[in-house]
Amino acid sequence: MPPSFLALALAFAAAVSIRTPVAVQVADELADRRLAYLAARSATMKQVLDVLERTPAISVRLRANPMLWRETSRKAAGRFWRGDARVIVLLQFDSASARPIEQIESVAHEMAHAVEVACLPRAIEIDGLVGQMLRRGHPVASAKGLAVETPFAQHAGREMFTEALRGRPAIGRLRELAEKYNLGPPCVDLAREARTVTASKIGSSRMAR
């Protein structure tokens, strides 16, 4: 994609009124813009947001972190823990060294991880969720300890990123991917029902810093 076209697309996404669901909170303007770009142009991302909105047991927080690469040697990272009544998922992407296109790709990938966690069977202890993620993927080296990569997140993240770059308006593939990677009946059912909303129905929410 020519840089000039990407710049125009990013400018368009920034201008669109985006209302991220209650289940997704953005910490800063850059995170808001990157998620807005994906939500405006990827049908699968719209389905992901819809599923997260209808999964009250999870709360997703997205933020740009200028220190992420220096601290972890990674351009994106996610972690989750159990709060009082729900699982909290914190997603971060590098905002210092990564190019805009890399930031968009990172957000797509981390959002795929978020919906995967949301669709796991609920466990009382967070260790149960970690164990399930490890069984679904494989551990990877991280400067701050164990990280997990999964085939679902790799495939779904790549799909949302590609859809956004091509501007596909069509039908999202979340149900298909949920079935392929065995996310279980609850997620498949939610993905089947997930509406493909237009950009005018999506918006933005700022998480308190």
C-alpha cells in the first residue's frame, strides 16, 4: 500500500466518530485512532467488538506504550488478571519505534487474543485461564517472563489487518475462525449473532490514565 494512501486512510479513521464498546476502553488518542481504523474497515474486527460488548465477564483495555519495546523487546504485549467480577485484559503496543502500519497490525493481533480469552470457558482461578491458553498455543520468550502465542490470534489478527488494508466491507470471518480453532459453542454462537455494524454506529471511549 502506498504511504500516501495509508496516510489518507488513517486520517479518515481519525475523523470517523468511533464509539468503542463498554467492554473496550482506550487509554489514549493514539490507541483510539488505531482501533478506529480497524473498526471502520474490518468486518471481522466489528464482530470482535460486538462479541466483547456482549461478554460482561471480560474488560479489555488498550493503550499505546512508548516504553514497551525498551522494556520487553516486543512491539505488542497483552496480559490478563482476574478482577472483582471479571477478567481484565490489558493490551499494549509500541508507540515509539513501531511505524503506524505496524501499530495497526499489533492492535489487530492483540484484539484477537482478547476475544480468544473472552471465549474460553470461565475458570475460578486465573491460573485456569493461563493453562487453557498454554494448551491452545505455545510459550514464547519475553523480557518480562512467559508469554503465549496461539494459532487463533495469529490467523484472526492477520485477517483483521488484511481486511483493514483492503477496506473489505463484506462479511466478517469470526464465526469461521472460532469454529476452526475450537473456541467452543458460546463464542461460536456469539460470533454467529454478531452484527456487522457501520462506522457510524461505532465510537470511542477514553480510559482514565
